[in-house]
Amino acid sequence: MISNWDRYMVLISAVLVMSILPAATAEDRSYDPLAISATAKLDTLDLTVKDTDRVREIPLRVYLPTATDPAAVILFSHGLGGSRENNPYLGSHWSARGYVVVFLQHAGSDETVWKDL
């Protein structure tokens, strides 16, 4: 059987937790995980790579970080009907944090898939 003291302690604990939650959520609202520093200079490079084996061109968009040191590469593949122009906020976010980001456009599954519909 639960005593009145145990019920009282559970109630006090619940009130304390509930009083802390608004302060934590107010702090979270001021944080923007995708914010990019105003001083960050982000470069993009659009280019096309030729696939001679399959006789086709592969459009790329490369987001370059400001640092010239060697960097890890993120290869981003759009979904069906997308293109290298989609999701620029991801390319900017990752490159601002030091990654080289390559957006690859897939021929046949890019935005041309919707043209005949």
C-alpha cells in the first residue's frame, strides 16, 4: 500500500519537474541548429562530370568550406524527382561546419521524371 508520504513526494517531484520544463523550452527556442555565421563565406561550384562508359553527363553542385585544410566529404543524393538545386540549406549548413558537400543529380530520377505526367 502506498502511504500518504509517498504520494506527497511523487506530487512534489512532479511539480518540480513541471516547473523546470518551461525554462528549458524557452532556452531551446533561441537556438537555431541551422544558423550560419554572418562572417562565413560559402562558395558553391556547379559542374558536370562526363560518364564515358554510360555516355551521359552527371550534374554536380559542390559546397566548399572556407578552410583550405583537407576536409571530409559528404555525398548527398536527392530523392525521386529532385535535383542538385534541392536542399541548399543542408549544403550550406554542412559546408559552414567544414565539410565539402557534393550534391549529385541522378539522370532519369531527377525532376525530368515529372515532365511527362
